[in-house]
Amino acid sequence: MNYVLAVVTDFNAGAEEVTLKARGRALSHAVDVAEVARRRFLEAVEVGKIEIGSEEIEEANRTRNVSTMEITLIRSKPKPKAKAKRSQERKKE
């Protein structure tokens, strides 16, 4: 929830987009943060793009690959409100 709070705070401060970066075992946490922030706290935010990749990390005498992910959340434009129907105005006349 700390990361969700950070995302919500950034958007409330006026940010137009926020990028979540994760690697290794934290990938699922980044997805959870994006979805909780978007579905429960920020109605006008949508997923912009998702980039995946891998990095080589050298440990002791071996090299291993670690998965990486970047999730970009973007503030969406508010949908225009529907105009009042004129049929209601005609009934009044």
C-alpha cells in the first residue's frame, strides 16, 4: 500500500504520468500496485504502455538473467458529459 499511496500522491500533485519499474520477483508487486491504484483510487488513470525485458547480472562465477518491467500509468482525459435532451424542454412549453 505504500507504493499505491506514492502513485496516488504523484497524480494528485499534478503528474500526467507515473512509471512503475520492477525486476525479478517484484514484477507481480508492480502489477498489483498499478491495478489497485487504477481501480480503487484513480478513476481517470489508465495503463499507457508496458515494456518488458531482461538484465544480465553477474554473481560469483556465473551470469544470470533477471526479468524487468516498466508500467506507465497515464492520466486519461475526462469524458464529456452528455448534453441535456431537448425533449424535456419541449414538454415544459
